[in-house]
Amino acid sequence: MIAECTHILPTGKKCLQFALRGQPFCRPHMDPERRRHSEALHYLIDGIATLDLDALLEALIGLVEARRRKQIPPSHANAAFVAALDRLEVLRAVMHPEMAPEPATPSATNTSGGVQWNQTLPAARL
Ligand SMILES: [Zn+2]
């Protein structure tokens, strides 16, 4: 029987790759630095869900700066931006219940013409 990787992705889901023979992780997650980044992102995403508007704006500024300096990979930045947008939707619904979103697809809410929020995130190897 082939074992699966035991790493938990930033999304909270388990990695679905096969583990290397006799190892707990798949090839990408054998890298401890990669696992550390993934865990840090997991905590960041969890933390974003608790922020108030001011703290969320600070976090977004920090994320943009970190991405601009290439301190975090695009896939991690995308995951954090998606979490931040989810949080903004929640905060907006609290402040303006009349503006609560329809159950919309992310592409339907992207009217900025700039950043594409509906990019598909990689399912694994974050
Ligand atoms: Zn893995």
C-alpha cells in the first residue's frame, strides 16, 4: 500500500500526493522550509478571518509589500488575498447588511479590471 503525504495544506486540507517510500511526506513537502512556509500561511489565513477592518487593511498592505519584494510565492499571496476578500465580505455584511452579497462566483465580483481574484489556486504543494 502506498502512503499519502501527511502534510496539511494552508487550506486545512490534507496533501493528496503520495509520500516517498518510507517517508511521511511527498517530494515537495520533504523540504522543511516549504513545510514551514505552508504552516505560516495556514496561521495567516486563520488569523485573517479574525481581523477587524483596520487590521485587515494593514495585513493587505503587508501582503502586497511582501509579494512585491518576492518574499512570498504567488500561490501563497493568492491564498492570503482570497482569505482577505472573504473577510472583507463578512465585515461588509456586518456593517451594511443590505449589501450582503448574493451567492456569487468570484469572477462575478471582479469588476476592478485589474487583479484577477478568480485564479485557481494549486490544490497541493503550497
Ligand atoms: Zn505533500
